Amino acid sequence: MRCFSLNEGIISPGIQLWQDEPTKCFVHLRPNVWMPVHADLLNCSDPTQVERREGQIILHRASVQGMEFIPEVAESAGNACVLANIDNSVVQYTEQAPQPDFEFETAMGLNFYAWPIGTSRVTLGADSRKLPCEEYSMVVGMKPGDYVNLHVIFKRAGQHGSVDPWVEGAFLRFDGSEPTYHRLVARTQAERFRRVA
């Protein structure tokens, strides 16, 4: 699988590894999920698979066994692996469905039409305080045609029950060449549930 990272709406080639010690590296999902990288892959001298530059180790090609990254096998060579961090910046507000003008919270729901290798729900900030809007960190294996759907539900802060807007759709797709990121257009709940007679 070719490896990519999605951060702040930008997809870049490669996944930066976290190095614990010279012989131990991990793929990190915020806040506290660590996926190990097998020594045979880490010690690979082929820069098209593992690149070392300016003190960083970048993973470009790999396969996954369980939760561990291993040297690439032929069966997964045409697939993609995406380390994605997703937050409310995925929402594209409109005149009909603007950002709420009151204090709000959001919850996210994911539907994988791909292989969810690892997912981590982010609800606390760096200061350990609860985030008003959920975020997700994930590693997704994708074959050509795969995608990941996202739902974002809004509610008034401290209250139950959803309010406008409503957000739903595929934010990550893989067509076999490059994975693509898509912002999701906000809609009203009335529009969501409207049925054509």
C-alpha cells in the first residue's frame, strides 16, 4: 500500500513515524493509539518504502498485519493507506445552512466502505479539557473505489437533540491513483428529510 497523511484538509505522500528508540517506531493516532512498525520494514534501505530525512522517518509503502505495519506484500501493492485526522473543518457552510450563531457542540459518526485498520475518537484537548466538537484520528486501508462516509451532528452546548445544520457524505475517496479529500456541504435537517412525491 502506498501511504498518505491527511491533515487540515491536505493529503500528503507518506506517514511520519514516531521514534521511541533507535529500533522502535510507531504510527501515532491521536491521542494515545500507537501502531508498531516491524523491524524488517524499519530497517529497509529502499527510500521508496522508508525514507530518512532531516531527522524524520517517513513511511511510503507498507502492508498491515493486525495492527502492525510490515514490509509490503504484492496483494496490497495497488491499495492506499491513509493516516487521517478529521475535525469540523470538513464542514462547508452555506447561506441556507450557515454555521450556528450560538455556542454548539458536534458529534461525528463514521461509516467505512474501506478497511478501518485503526480508529481513535478524540474528545479531549491537549489540556485534558473536553472538546466541544469531536475529532477522529484513523488509519484506513483503501482499495480502488473505497470511501469513508462521515456524519456531523450539531446540538446546542449542554443540551440534547440535534439542530441545523446537518452534514453527511464521503470525505475520503480512493480511485486507484491518489486518495482525495472532500469537504462536506452543510444542509438543513428539513432538506435532509425532504422526500420527492
